[in-house]
Amino acid sequence: MTAEGYFLTANYLIFKDYRKTLILVEKLYIIPLMNEIIPFLRNVPIFASFSDEELNALSKIVQKKAYGKGEIILREGETGDTFFIICSGFAKCFTNLGGKEIFINIMSEREFFGEMALLNEKKRSATVIAHSDLETLVIFKKDFVQYILSNYNALVKLLQIISERLRKADRRCEIFAFFPGEKRLAAVLYDLAREHGKKEDGRISIDLGLTHNDLAKMVGLTREATTSILNRFVKAKLITIGRRKISVLDTAPLFEIFSKYS
């Protein structure tokens, strides 16, 4: 089937083509899609305690949007009116501090972003780009605010998650302010292993496609300094390094490296 292009609403996948194609797509594509959204939303932490009725109502205000690797999703300083939930792929979040790019976080399936701009009138505090091909669910501000205010459980969970993110941000500031480079990198690898790691052959694999330059931006070091520390960790048998993949042999030594100085 050929079409000039398409866009997705909460109820229809609309092709710039003939009405006959639209009817075909609506019957064969959209109904399965909406049925898949509800089980997915049930596994998103903020909506985990929702009833089937609440999830059904939520599914009617979401839209699906895809981004190619490297595409900008949010830009720091812009006004925001959308909230994103990642369906598949990875997104990275960074900010500009004194002309220097600071890598804040990497996010994966079932994580969300963009919520702060929806809860206040301030501009976006960071830029988010697709770190890989990315599929998201999008909720617009007017729909999100109306929905969240009528669902106490979602509001409480959202505030809990925002509180946890602020706690992590405070910890990251402490790491940058007081830790030398080796301890910064140990802390970041420890967090990545816990949040995104997958157990493989007795190791914890961090398969996020991160380059040495990405890690350098996360810890505020040069790429060369970051590579040097990574090599020391390899020699100490704390980690192994593959092509854009790091495997942590044991998180305990990494924790010990940075915690005894915190």
C-alpha cells in the first residue's frame, strides 16, 4: 500500500491518500493498536495502579509519534505543551551550562519526560534527542492536566517520580561538585547498571549505544580522561568494554569507589 504520508490521532491513522485506504487502515491497523496501548500503559510506573476503565480513558487521549535517531524531541528554552512516554528505543537528555553540554540522563522504554513544563508555565529546562529510533506516546497539555487532576492516584505517583528525579539531580550535582573524575564515572556506571542493565552470563550489560564521548559529557570530563579511567576499570576487572557496550562484572566495587568519599 502506497501513500504520500500519514499522521496518527487517538482514533485514526490518516493517510494522505484515498478514502478507501483510510477505511482499510482504520479497520486493520488502529483497532489492534489501541488494544496494545492499554497493556503497555499498565506497565508504565505512573499508571500501574490504574483500573481498566481509567486506562481505557487514558488511551483515548494519547497519540503515537516516532522519531529517527538524532532527531530533537524537546529543545531547552522552548515552551512545552507535550508529555512523552517511551514505547521503544532510547532518548538522551542534556542541558547547556556555561556553553558546555552536560549529559543529564538516558531514558528507555516506559520512562516519561516533558512533565515539568506541563505542570508550570516555565520553559523546557533541557533538550531531549532520540538516541536511537524512538517510538513514543504523546499527551498534550490540555488533555494531560484535565486527566491528571481527575485521577488522584496518577497525581500522587507523578509527584513521587518527580521527587525521585529531583533527588537524583541533587546527587548528580554533589558528584560533580565534590568527586574526582574516577568516582564520578564509577557512580554513573553504577546508576546505569542498576537502571538499564540486563543480566547476561553473570554480568550486567549496559547496552545503550553510549560512546566514550557520551560518558564524558555525563561526568564532566574530556573524552581522553574518560577513556583512561575506563581502561583502568578494565584492568581492575570491574568492567569489560565492547562496541558501544559496557558490561559490569560486579556493581559492589563501583559502589565502594564512590561511596567511601561521599
